[in-house]
Amino acid sequence: MTSVEIQYCVPCGHLDRAIDTQRHLLEKFGEQLEGVRLKTGNSGVFTVAVNGEQVFDKKAQPFDLDMITEAVATRVG
């Protein structure tokens, strides 16, 4: 089963973005995912990892939900 972890910066107010991303991935992939875990962080962090492999980092590229979804899709199953 595929697991996703979203780490987000609490002081930066990224919780809403993390929840929106979590909801979108669960709606898109449903039972194909073991779950989408939210993990708190700081220092501006917003990353997405699939099975422990980082597929998105806000520091390296602008937030793009479609790109995140595509990266997850290639690793589901």
C-alpha cells in the first residue's frame, strides 16, 4: 500500500494548504492509499513524500497541486 506524508510549517500557516492537499489526494486515489499523514514542521517547510521518497518541496518549486498529484499517481500501486 502507498502512504503519503505531508510536512507543513505550523508558524507559516500552511495547515490549510496541507489539509487541502490531503483531501485532494484522498479523493483522487481513495482506497489505493494507506493514508495521507500530516506532520508538523517549521522554517517554511512544505514537503510531500510517498513511501518515504520526497516528491515535492516548496523550497525547490512553487506549490502546484497538479504536479503533486501526478507525482503521487506515478507511485500509487
